[in-house]
Amino acid sequence: MALTFLQQRALNLPRPAKRVVVMAVDTTLCVVTVLTAYYLRLGEWIMPHGLQLVPVAVSILLAIPLFVRLGLYRAIFRYSGSAALTALSIAGAIYGLVFSLIFTLVGIDGVPRTLGLIQPVLLFLAVGMTRALARFWLGGGYALARELGARSRVLIYGAGRAGRQLAAALNNSPEMIVAGFVDDDSSLQGSVMNGKPIYSAERLHDLIVEDDIGHVLLAMPSATRARRAEILKLLKGTPVQVRTLPNLTDIARGRIAVGDLRELDIEDLLGRDPVTPNQILLAKNITGKTVLVTGAGGSIGAELCRKILQLHPRSLLLLDASEHALYAIHHELARAEGTAGELLPLLGSVADPGRMALVMGTWKPDTVYHAAAYKHVPLVEYNPAEGLRNNVFGTLTMARAAQAAGVRDFVLISTDKAVRPTNVMGASKRLAEMILQALAHDTAGGTRFSMVRFGNVLGSSGSVVPLFRRQIRDGGPVTITHEDVTRYFMSIPEAAELVIQAGSMAQGGEVFVLEMGEPVLIADLARNMIELSGLHVRDAANPDGDIAIEVVGLRPGEKLYEELLIGSDNLPTSHPRIMKARDPMIGWAELAPQLAQLETAIAANDVVALRRLLVGLVCEFTPDAEVADHVHRQRGRSA
């Protein structure tokens, strides 16, 4: 600490004062090197007198003006480099030439002639060493001190093998320095590992304040999400960022690196600990078969493709209407390790009967996962005709094409918004379910139609999680539609695995419902995400907080909470997180003419008729009183 204080004082001196100090040091070096030269020549230390003092005077009067002239006192020593060394070499050469001319060639009585050769060498070495010392002390040494001060002090939660490896990796980190470990094992608490103390979790709050901790790193790859949530609760209200290592599978390849650390995402807390998937169900409709995924570039579609590829299909057909999304997922999958079988990107809209019949008839897939849909509630509310054309008649087009091509299994990706919908998107998905139920019940063709219904997936393009992340990154505010809004959440990988397993259990016409756990209050989600970022919520209780949460009101078609079941009961399946709903259905003979009317209304963009028909078709559809369609409203203003 004292060294750092002296360095700071030296650096804070005004430039003229620094030059005076360096000139004084050089003057002292002139005297000391003359005395040393006498010692080296005579073999004993002497106190010069008379003419013996002439070399001292000549050295000072020659060196200081020469150094000034050549700019040695303009150099910033802590940043000096080759230019300063060149100037010093030139000064040394000139000084040595003149000094040796005076005392070696000409000579002074009482002064050994060899002094003229020894002293310039000593002075050059002494001045060079002082410059090098200044460069290290004020440059390297001080920079190191500043760097150490700037490095975030961290606590590693977990003193096991992963914690030890992480601490070793952080030894050379320019960003972090380990202050200690925290562990739940009482037998480890109070001991020291790698020179760092191990504390109990009860001391977390005190340690963060006392040691100015900036990060807590979770080195607990086998910890459950519930345990991670408990740790986050312990850290609630502290100004630290939480980062974590990946799971055990990800780190089994080798040693842990600092780059393996990632921010603790909300997915780690909201998602459940996954149930080990049934490998027989996963492989049943995929391994060795031709599989088609519609909406392959979307969040769910892309994850389905990743899982399917791992199960070694004969061919995987990627279908999407978005060129960019299709390119991105195809490029990703084509580069994946162990890719086997055919991987084909296909552009096309599911609402295009000719294109879909061509695709289905050419490859005759064994299994179809129909994930293509417009899912953003307000956008579909503003464009209801297009939403219905894609979600309802796109599903009907795909189902008909699948029957004609002899597809064995057809799985529709549905949504909890299909249950007692208050928006066109939810109503369109329920109507898509009804179409497949009717086809499965009333028509022949051999295709097994099934539906899988679940809530929000974390991190999808329409999820609030990416929106909240962006708002936090931009400094807020984080916007929520209502303080009481709740939603179900599931991780995308878990949803994709359950969809595949549910589809494999289908006999025809089932509506499978994924068990989503407890609903999450969106306001609590926003608070947790802010605190995960090491920030504080700014509200009435904490006006000096970092980021505010702002209520902006429900958007068209949104409701406060979602449901997964239309009826009050459900049937279990062989999988603990997959249920079967008991939902009412309409036979194809009754449904077909109403769909024809709906198609006519879509072609005319008659949104009033669309709404009337949907209310009649979809159980308990209760739309907003006001029509939100942009075209309809604009034409009304122009009339």
C-alpha cells in the first residue's frame, strides 16, 4: 500500500518538478560515478580535493546540458521505449567522447587518465538503470497495482473440483481476482484452499460488503435449478452479478476456462430440472426416417431440428417462408458435429397448396412437425385475416398434403393461448387443433394427427425475456403490461424434447398438454432479471435504484393469465410431464362449411365477419370489443 502511495505522489508531481527531481538524480549519479571510477582505478575510496574535483565539475557541467539538449528530460519514463534508449545512447556517446578527450588524451594533474574511460561507462549504465527502474516502477509496477485494483473481486460458490479449476483459471484473468470460496459443506467451511478461505453461505451478505465483491461465480455444475434459485434469493438486494459454469456434460471434455463462465440466465431459475427423456419415444418417429419441420427457422422449429438431427433421421427437411431464418438454421445444422443423413432447406409458405403438395409428394416424409405459425398476439390482432390464413388454412393445407403423401405422423405445435382465447392468434390455434381433431376422427388416410399444447418458451422471439434483456442493457425502463399478468414458462430444449415424445405416443386426434409447472408473475420476472444483472429496481421504496419497471397496459387481445386445459380434467400418460386434454370437438361435416365461409371472409378481409365466425366456431372465444385490424380501421377513417 505504501509503494502505491509513493507511486501516486510521484505521478501527481507537476512536470517541471519531475524534471528537477530527475536532474538532481543525474547530478548525484555524476558525483557517485566519478568517486566509483577513482575507487576502481586506485583500489580504495578517496575524498577528492584540489584538481581531483575537476572530473566531478566537468561531469556535471557536461552531462546535464547535454541531456537537456537531447531531450532526455522530456521523456515520460513510465512509457519510455526505443526512442528514449536511442537518445540516451547518443548522449552517452557524445559525453564519453568529450570526457575521455579531456581526461585521457589531454590529462589533468592528479587525475588518472583511465578515469576518462571508466566514468563515462559507469554513468551511461547508471543513467540507463535509473530510466529502466522508473519505467518499471511508474509504468509496469504502477500499472500492475492499478490493474489489480481494477479487477473485480469475486467469490466462487462451490469449493469442489469445478471451483478449484475455476480458481486456477482465474489466476491469470485480467478481469477478476478470487477473494475466497463459499460452500454448503460445513466440513469445508473455515478451512483454506489454494490460499483462499472457505466461508459458509450465511456470511455472503457480509462478505460482499466487507470485501467489495463484484461477482459471485457458481461453480456447481450439478446443482439443481431449485438450488440455484435459493442462492439467488440469498443474494437478493446485493450489488453483485451472478455467473455460472455450464452443466457437467458441457465441462466433461476438459479443464474449465474463464470463457466457460456465462451469466446466470432467468432460464436457470424458471425452468425445471429436466426429466430424463424416454429414448424409445424420442427415436420412434425419427431415427432412420424422413422428417419435415415447418417453421424450421423459428425458436421452437429450430430447436426441434437440433434435437431431430441428434436422433439420426434418414432425411431432415427444413421448411420456412423466411429466407434469412432458413439460411441461419441450415447453416448451423450443416456445421454441427456428427451430422448424418440428408439436410435440405426448402423455401415455401404452408398456406401455398401447390408448393406443399409438391414438397410432400416428392419426399413423402414419415413424420411432420408443424411449427409454422404467426404467434405474436398483437401483430395477429392487427392483421387477423393473414393470421387466420397462415395459422388455420396453412394447417389445413399441410394436413391435406400429408394425407395425400401418406405421412404417418403429423404433430401440430399449439399454445396455451388456444384455451378460452381472447385474441385472434389463440382462436386461430384452437381452430387449427379442431381441424386436426376432425380429420383424425372423420376421414381416412392413415395419417395420425396429434397436437401438443404448451405455454411460453424462454428466449423465443416473442417472449418477454429477450425484450427485458434488451431494456435492461439499454438502461430501462423495463415495461410490463399489467402488475398481475402471469404466464407459464418452459425452456426451449425441454419443450422440443417433450413435443417429440408426445408425438410418438399419438394414436390419432389427441391434444397433448405439457406440464408447465407453476405460473410466473411477470412483474417478479422483471425484478429477478434486473437483480440478476447486478442492478437494483428503482421504485418508491428505492428512488435511487438503477432501472424502473413501468406498467404500459394490456395490448389488444392480451389477458392476465393463460390456461392449458379447456375442461376441468385431463388424462395422464406414461410420461410424468405429458397429459392428454379432454376437449370438445366438431365433426368434419359440420366444420367444413364454416371453414369455407371463413375462407371467403379472409379473401374479402371482412374482419367483422371473421370475428363473428370465430366466435361461433371456437369455444368461449371472447374478443375485445374494438376491432384492431389496421386496414379495417384506416378504411373506416377514410370513408
